[in-house]
Amino acid sequence: MIRWLIPIAAAAALATVPWLGDPSYVQFGINALLIATLAQSWNILGGFTGYVSFGNSVFYGLGTYGTAVAMTQWQLPFWFGLALGAAVAVVFALLLGWPILRLRGPYFAIVTLGLSAAMSALVANLEFAGRNIGLILPLTRNDTMFYELSLGLLAAATATVAWIARSRFGVGLIAIREDEDAAATIGVNTTGHKLAALALAAFFTAIAGGIHAYWITFVDPGGSFDTTLDVRMVIMTMFGGPGTVFGPVVGAFILSAIYEVLANGISTAAALFFGIVILLAVIFLPKGLIDLGGGFRTQGWRYFLANVRQARL
């Protein structure tokens, strides 16, 4: 009970940010909430099944373009465009996931790595998608609405991950992560579980893309299918704790805040910082910040040395 009071109180505190009167807090909050949603979405597949995907930005791009095309080309409401983008992303995940989820390890990662570039090139040649020029959405200045939408989406994604962590479905995903062949022998439908996880990740990622598209009122192939988004999802999830409920959210908030400070103060240090984070997290915190509290409390500094020895460095 007490464990759940903390995130509920945190969500209530975050909901009050738009009423503090500083627009910069709201704009930073929208970005942080959306990137936290992306990390949480990546966590559903990458954290629970161990399938490291570098192609989730494809679902983000489909969400942005689904919303943009519906609003600019067909003059449909924002909500319809949001639903359209999510539906397209889920269908694409199911169709694409069937063949590529049969790959494992680096082969799966390499295949997903090329998806964003391929989709960006494809969209750049579509007339109704604006080709390389992109699309301009109707202008709106309701940052409070976008903030609350982003907060609600993150809450929904986190609640879904919490359900997965306690469900039979989640047990199946963890079994796949630990030993996929053994999971199959005890009756786990490994392909079905992985497809469902990928579809859930695609849904939340596409919704986040649609909200961001309407917020900035512009989409183009390079920004919508940006591969650096995939890297940020992985880093924030690994930093916070993959396969946990709140780890990706904590990691996204902390790294977003530090990145914002560095980007405004010393712009060249921001990218360098993420590189250092990857190195340190892999060596000393392979299970993320969520595992740090218990591990350091029981082992002290030996916790970090144990992680180094476990990785055979």
C-alpha cells in the first residue's frame, strides 16, 4: 500500500505543474513525459523479453504521420488522427513482428536498426505525406492540454507495465528472457507473447508520436523516424532498470533533466554525457537504478565490484 502511495503522490504533483505559471516548466515536462513513455514502451519488449530493439522509432514515426496526414490531408479531428496513427503502428508491428521476432540476439537488433532508415526513405517519397518537405499541422497553443495528455499516456503505459509484471502474460515474457527454448518446452507461446509485447509497445509509442506532432505542429521524415530516439529509449530504460515498473520512468526523468541542463549550458557535452552514461551503466549498473538501493544496502561498494566481475571485465 505504501509502495503505491509514492507514485500516486508523484503523479498528483506532476499534474499541478501547468498551474505553476512558468511555460518553460510545462514545455520541459511535455518532452520529459513523452520520452518517459517511449522508454516505458520499449521496456515492454526489451526489458521483459530481453529482445533489444532499435526500431521503435518506426512506430513513433507512424504515429506522427498518421496524426499529421489525418489532420492536414483529410481535415479530420486530432483524436481521430491519434487513433489512426496508433492503429497503423499496431498493424505494422504485427505484420513485421511475425518474421523478425524469430531472430534472436544481435540479428534481431541489426534488423530493427535498419527499419527507421528504410521507413524514412519510403515516407520521403510519398506525395500525400509531403515527401521530404513534411507536413504542417494546424496551430494550437494549449500547452496545458498536451501536458495532461502526456501525463495521462505515461500513467496508462506504467499501469500496463504494472499489470504485465504481475500477470501470467508477464511471467511468460520473463521466461522468454531467461531461456526461450525452455519457455517453449513448458507451453509458453513464445511467438504470440513476443507479438503481443511488440504491439503494446507500438501502441503507446505511436500515441506519444501523435501528441508530439500536434504539439510542435510539424512533421518530416528525418525528425519522425530519428534513430537517436531508439538510443535514448534504450539508455533511459537501462539506466533506470529494465524489466521493472518504475525504472524507465525514473531513468527518463533524471537523464532528461541532466540533458536539458547540459544542452543549454554546454551543448557539445550533452551527447558526450549520454555516451558516458552508457559505459558506466553497462559496467556498474546492469540492472539499473531501481536495483541499486537494495544491492548497495546489502553489499555496499562490493555491489559495483560484483557487477564488474559478473560481466568479466
